[in-house]
Amino acid sequence: MRRISIFGATGSIGQNTIDLIARAPDDYDVVALTGASNIRQLAADARRLKAEIAVTACEDRLDDLRAALEGSGVEAAAGADAIVEAAARPADWVMSAIVGAAGLAPGVTALQQGATLALANKESLVCAGALMLSTARDHGARILPVDSEHSAVFQALVGEDMQAVERIVITASGGAFRDWPIEKLSTATLAEASSHPNWDMGQRITIDSASMFNKAMELIETKEFFGVRPDQIEAVVHPESMIHALVGFRDGALMAHVGPPDMRHAIGYALHWPERRSLPVERLDLAAIGQLSFREPCETRWPALRLAREVMETGGLSGAVFNAAKETALDAFIAGEIGFTQMSDVVEAVLDRLSATAGHIDATMTLDNVAETDHLARQAARSVINGKAG
Ligand code: NAD
Ligand code: MG
């Protein structure tokens, strides 16, 4: 029996993870499940999977969670600290699928226990890549990428020598607005930005796909996780979302990872690694697909990609600035305070103010200075947003 915990269990990645676990309940001993406001789902899964503890991020929902778990024997807890405490419980395999910078502290805590961390929460690597990697190293823990592109790269690298890698190509569907006239983007509504052509994901990452902030984060994630130089990382628009990433080697070969857009592949790969086990994902019929296409990503349409290059060059805590500004701008777009294209204006303005100072911190990165940088960047983003709204 493997002891496993799922952080962000009620979300899109969390539910896909539970789908896989629930198919072989005798193989897993579930330690902790965490969620936020969806108490009903959290409690139902905790009961069904016989978890030790269920934790909601919402402190004011503890009574609701306790009531929903009445008689089940599952412990209940609430709040950000309780989530970190749950991450300190010994587990062999931990899914990090909270959305946003809130996923960082539980992930670091799980690594400190020596767990294998299946990492969907890309914000952890964007904000604190050096900290994540050094924590894993210091505690004999392992990080397995779950973002589909990074899982694809990881798989293409099995048995290869990193010295032979020339470049890494990350594909992007192009999101909801890839075919819109650029002039029309400023009028994009929340509903329009919240629908993805190929993938079924949480609302925040879906909007980030339309703005390409998701891909921007993935470029930074690639640099941090695989340790390649920024000039070795490329993005290409691939509307069919069948090729998830490609690795180019010095002999000119490009190894592509091809599969249907179903996160259960990347989650299942991380769950069973280093083995490959049968997974309930569609088998592709290449003749029926017929064609795969590729386009250059346009940085006028998607300024987030240009900003990601800046962050990769600056390094240090500039990723934490970038992520916090992006999260705040996204909140403001969802709240109707700013327009779709203003999100990248906000992030650029905050990077201009803060990134030079933040870029100096690297080897000395700690959860505290990441949190402090995150806080300063959110404040700066709020003041830029208030200026725009006012
Ligand atoms: P989601 O919005 O569907 O779920 C987010 C989860 O985090 C939920 O369980 C929610 O309760 C919890 N949560 C939200 N705010 C929280 C907070 N402040 N503290 C603690 N928990 C909180 O998101 P998702 O689409 O499942 O994405 C999760 C992570 O995985 C993100 O980092 C995303 O970028 C990444 N990811 C998702 C996909 C995908 O297909 N959905 C693909 C690649 C990477
Ligand atoms: Mg991805």
C-alpha cells in the first residue's frame, strides 16, 4: 500500500487523480485530501477513499466540513496552516494540485518529508524553482512533473544525456482567442476567455491559456525544472494539442510526445513512474486525425511570452513577482475591474517596478522571502489596477 495525499483534491487535476486512485483502491492508503469552498465534494471523496484527514483552505468552513464528515472517522481541519500541517504527515506520493502560489508551502513541506511530489502546481517552480529543487535534493525527495508539456519532456528525456539536448519545444493550443483579430482582444469577456478549445481545466488556467500566461509560466517552469538556458526554450502554437512537447538533440533529432488532451496520462505517468501501467485514456487514430499543424506564436497577440523571456533572463525572485502580479491581474479581470489585454499591462508595470531587486535573490531563496516578494508584487499590482480603474 502506498501512502498518498492530494492537495487541491476538489479541482480539475485533483478529481482526475482521484479517478485513477479510485480504480485501484487497494493499492493506496489515502492520508490527506484538501480543498477550499467545495465542502460537499471534499467530504464525499474523503469518505469514499477513507482518508485520514480532510482539510479546507476556508477557515470559516470548519464546522461545515465537520458536519459533512460526521461519523466517518475522517479528521477535519481548516486554514492554510492546517494544509501545511497535513503536508507534514508522512506520505510516499503527494499530488500538488492547488492553484496559485498557495500551493508552494505545502509542496515544500511534502518535499521536506522526502515524498515523491507529483507537481501540477506550476506556480511553485515559477515562484521558487531554486527552493523547490534544493529542498528535494536536501531531503532525498523527488519531483515528477505533471504539467502535460513537462511530463512530455521528462518522458522524451528517459535514458538521454542532458548534455545532448539542444532545445526544448513547448506546444500551445493558442487558447480561446488564437484566431481572433488582435484589435478585438481588448473586448474579450470573462465568459469568452473561460472556454478552452481542447482541454477541460479549472477556470484560472483556462483564462491563462487564452492570454498565454499559462504558456509563459510553462516556459519559466521548463527553465527551472530542466536547468536549460532561456535561449534553448521555444513555444510553438499547435492548435490540435496532440503533441505536448518536443526535445531537440544535438544530432538534429526531435523527439515528440503525442497523446490525447487528457491529464490522466501525465498524472498516471507520475503515479506509476518509473513503470508504465495501462491508463484509461483514448488511443489516437492518426489517420482519423489526418493533420497536425504548427504556427509561430505572435508576441503582439500574446505579450505574456515576451514577459516570460524577461523573467527567465532576470531569474531569482522575478518569477515570484511575475506570478503574484499575474494572479492579482487575473482576479481583477474576473471581477470585471480591468479588460482582458490589461492583464499583461499590469504584469509588465509590476515587473518594471520590482523585478530588478527581486532578481538578486536566488541561492538565498526561502519560503519567507518568496512570500514577502509575493506580497509586495500583489500590492504593486493593486496600485496599478486602481490607477487603471480610476
Ligand atoms: P482548479 O481551480 O480546478 O482546482 C484548484 C484546487 O485548489 C481546488 O481543489 C481548490 O479547492 C484548491 N484551492 C484553490 N485556492 C486555494 C487556496 N488558496 N488554498 C488551498 N487550496 C486552494 O485548478 P486545476 O485546473 O486543477 O489546476 C491546479 C493546478 O494544476 C494549477 O497550478 C494549474 O496551473 C495546474 N495544471 C492544471 C492543468 C489542468 O488540466 N487542469 C494542467 C496542467 C497544470
Ligand atoms: Mg500545461
